[in-house]
Amino acid sequence: MAAAKRGGERLWQMPLEAEYRPFIDSDIADLRNTSTERFGGAITAALLLSEFVGETPWAHLDIAGPARASSAEHYITKGGTGFAVRTLIEIARAYTD
């Protein structure tokens, strides 16, 4: 969150709702990579990732929604936005300082 703030990108910490966990259960595999429901896609994607990280600090940057802009606004131009690149740069800078 601090890196996003330094990069000027608006992010929020999404909850990992335990009640959504069954949405990634599968009858034929350990887990499924898509939700069985029409809602909570970003949450279920993060829940899937959480199954594999253990105690390692991690983040899920769900960039599909803000990846393109239909019009220019603030520093974002119409088209591909590069959303979260500024945040990732700030994270990298934190490890090099």
C-alpha cells in the first residue's frame, strides 16, 4: 500500500473472504482457477494464489479492470493504462535502497 501511495496509484486491500473459498473447489482437480459464481472474481483469484504462498508475503494486483481506459483522465491516457506499473517500480525501489 505504501508503494502504491508513493507511485500515485489508488489501491485498496481486498479482504480474503473465507466464505468465497468454496467457489474455487473442483470435482476433478485440487482447485479451479475460475470461480463458480458470477461475483467475487478478484477475491477468488486471490484466494487461489493464497493456497500456494504459505508464509511468504505476497500481493495480488488485479489489473484486468483498469488495464484499459476509454478516455483520458488525470495522468491516464486513452487506451492501455499500464496500471500498477508505478506501484511495482516503487516496490522494486524499496528493495534496492
